[in-house]
Amino acid sequence: MSGVVYLVKAEVDPASETAWESWNTAVHIPEVLREPGFVRATKWKVEGAAKDGWAEYWVGYEVESREALETYLTGDAVRRLRADHLARFGTVVRLSRAILLPVLSVEKPAR
């Protein structure tokens, strides 16, 4: 078992959801995936809305290693990407992030 997941939670003002979702899918996620060590991204939308009515999305970026993620988090690309997001959606999207380290992977047994 290797790799880590860089998990980003985005709560989006309903008035900006369509613009954010389109930009996030077409521009932001592909830019992140071009960074060394990033393998795949999966985006989910939480069913229903957050307590204040904002939409809630989670984006999980699979990264080859903790070291590759650390290189990204301390490099110029993360500063550029975050600044772009802030300039476009700073007041209408709330972000939080977590790093998930693998502990266990279990597959369904064959019958």
C-alpha cells in the first residue's frame, strides 16, 4: 500500500456553484494533476446541502507518495493555484484540506 490522498472540502455559495463547478472541473483539477506525483482526482458532491444551504464538494487527489505531496505543498505551484482560486472565488467558497495516509486496504473476498 502506497500513496496518499490529499482531500479538499469545498463549500460553495449556491449563487456561484455552477461557475465554480465548471472551472474546478475544466481548469483547476487538470492543473493540479499536471503536477509531479499526482495520479488521479475524484470529485464528489454531498447529497443535500450544508447547514447554511451552501453546496458541499469533496475532491480527493491521489498522490504517489507523501514526499511528492510535500514537494507540491511547499512549491510554487500550490501558491499559484491557491492564489488563482482566491482571486476567482475567495468570498463564495470555503475550503478545508486534509492529508489521508493509508492504514489498511481490504478487498472483498472472492466467493
